[in-house]
Amino acid sequence: MSSESTDTAHEDAPSQEIVDQILERSAWARAAAPELARAGRDRKDATLGAMADAVRAASVSVLEANREDMVRGDEAGTSGALLDRLRLDEDRLEALALALESLAGLPDPVGSVVRGGDLPNGIHMTQVRVPLGVVGAVYEARPNVTVDIAGIALKSGNAVILRGGSAAERTNTVLIQVLREAVRGQGFDPNLIQGIDDLGRPGVAALMATRGSVDVLVPRGGRELIQRVVREARVPVIETGEGNVHLYLDATAPVEMAVDVAVNAKTHRTSVCNAAETLLIHEDAAEAGREVLRALLRAGVLLHLDAGARALLPPEHDRGPDPRDPVDATEEDWGREYLDLEMAVRTVSSIDEAMEHIRRWSTGHTEAIVTNDLGSADRFVTEVDAAAVIVNASTRFTDGGQLGLGAEVGISTQRMHARGPMGLDELTTTKWVLRGTGQVRR
């Protein structure tokens, strides 16, 4: 059983002491939130800048803590995909600081008017964005999430309670302390940012089960973690989904584009939820399919092939040095999120067959098509149901930073209250404001 699935196991039922501690920390967060909700953009942006500077200044201690987590994870047999998510280096740490600074450059959603106008009775009505309140996040082996969510929460006026899991506990402890001190230095209550890793698995169970602890809970991680939170939580949940992501090569797929998109979608970073896991090849796109398979083999991808895809395999001498021997696809392969250098490949006779396969196996995250046919592109966009649908580009662009959101809390695969990459707007709700001159209803 993975560490994600054990984080919320039934046997870790919280004691009353743990429940009381969760409620106490929630109360601290709620007490800290009003000042943040009142703060103007300039003050929040200055705080984000201070948080970025603090992350850079603490790089030595953060990376040392991360190395300790990596060693423990390796010794515990943690999967390669989780270790990749866990690992920080100078470049990744700098990317986190830059993400905080990019948030500072985005418009402040709090107070923005969604709609408004004057009613016939003279009352002026507006619907405005306001913070959600206290946001909880449960995730595993992702120290980048600690910084991203803390930054998004601050900019959108929310307090945040973070459960980063045992795999990244030392890294997250250092990062949270660094962020809290930066917030304190800007005159805010540091209880705006809190971690509960010290409460262990019973702590996250209490966070899920105790109504009033958080206003919304966002699980981010593997399928077992997400589904357990969805099933067991008694607080509102925004479901982020696993990514069984499909890439479909239509009959008119340009060969060079197909190769570039497929290799990037699969190999750019395998351990993330927007990496492509299944390749669908139209039987009339044989040349593009063959070249894509050749490129994937050369990149070291283990291919799980149906009979039609196996027939497209290039000769062994064209596959590059030491490719992994392809295997036959099974029914289970169509539903797998590999999060590794593996990919399922199937041939189809039409776009309808491709979309039917996607409807059956998609997790609703990201689906992509490569085509030169505008009609096929339009049908795919209209008929495929997913949080993100992409035409002629890599699936790796389903990402808050890539879409100009600065960072993301997660990628929601549900339809309410948010869908797709969740940025600043998605951590707000709305309030109706009516301004009258003494009107009464008759």
C-alpha cells in the first residue's frame, strides 16, 4: 500500500485530543483571515515578494531537508514517480520563488465585480468576489505544492492548512516555517499558513471529518488518496483527478508535429498528471504513427501495444540503441496512469472510435488531438468531455503556470465549483451586495 493510501486509513481514527488540535488551529486561521481579507493588493503583493525572497534565502536549509526526505524515501522503496515529485534542486526552488513573484503580478480577484446594475426600485446591486475562508490541502511528496498553495491562498485572501504527508515532512516543515516568518515580517498573523504534518495520519483524518475545520478541502495526489478523501470527508471537497490522458493522432496528423507533441507529452516529465498515458493512432496515419513509435522507443518508453500498433513498429535497427522491448497491451492498460516511461498504444479506424475509447477510459483531465482537419478538431473540442481539450499541442500545457495563472492549487476534474487548473479566482466565492436608500419590499 502506498504512503498516499495510508494517510487516511480507517485505523488512524483521530483521538479527541487530535480533533481539538485541528479545531484550535482552524480557529487560529479564522482569526488571522479577516486582516488579510481587508488588505489591499499592494500589501499582499509585497508579502508575496517577501515570501519569494525568503525561499531563495533559505535554499541551503530547504535543500538539506529535502535531501533527508529523499534518502528516507529511497530507503523505504518509494516509487520513482513519487521521488521525482519530492525532489527539489536549485532550479526547482527558483521556479517556486518565481511563481510567487508571478502571482504578485496578477490582478487581485478579491472585490472584483462579477456583475451588477441598478434594480427598478433604485437599489444598486453587485456580485463581488470574496475569499473562501480557510482552505485545507492534502497532498503527498510534493513540496512545491506547499509554496504554490500558500501563495495562491494569500493573494486570494484565504488562510490555509497544509498536510504534505510523511514523505516530504522535513522539507515541508522548513518551507512552512520560512513562509510563516515572511508573512510575519509583513505584519500579518503567521497563522494564515499552518501545517499539520506533526499530527500524523490521525491529523488528516480529523481535518477531513471535522465540520468547520476548513471551508474547503483540496486533495492532490494519486487516485487512492483523492478517492479516499472524496469518500470520507465531511467537509466540502474540490476533487482533483488523476490523469489518464489521451493523445489522438487523427488521419491527417502531420508527421513532424505528431512526433514533437507525442514525445513531449509523454517524456517531458513523466510523474505529473498532465503527461500522456495512452496514444490512439488512426489507421490512416500509419506514417505518423510509425515515426512516433520510433521516437518513443528511442526515448526509452515501454510501449504497451495492441495488434494494430504492433504492426506499425519500425524495424529493430531503426529503433535506436537499447530500446525497451514492447509488450502486448491488456484491458487494464487502457485505464492505467503510468506516471513513468510507459505508454499504452491503440489503433482506431475513425475519430468516432477514438472518442468512444476516450469516453470509456478518460479521467476527465486532459485530452489532445493532432490533426490538419479543422472539422476533426472542432468535433474533438465539442464532443470530448474533459477539463482541458488541446488541439495540436502537448498535454503538458494543462498547468496553471503555463496558462498564466501564476501557479495552481490543483487541476479539478469536477464541474463545480471549479474545473481545470485552479488559480486565484477558483479560491474565491461571491457575495451579493445591495445598496439602497431606504427601500422596503411590498
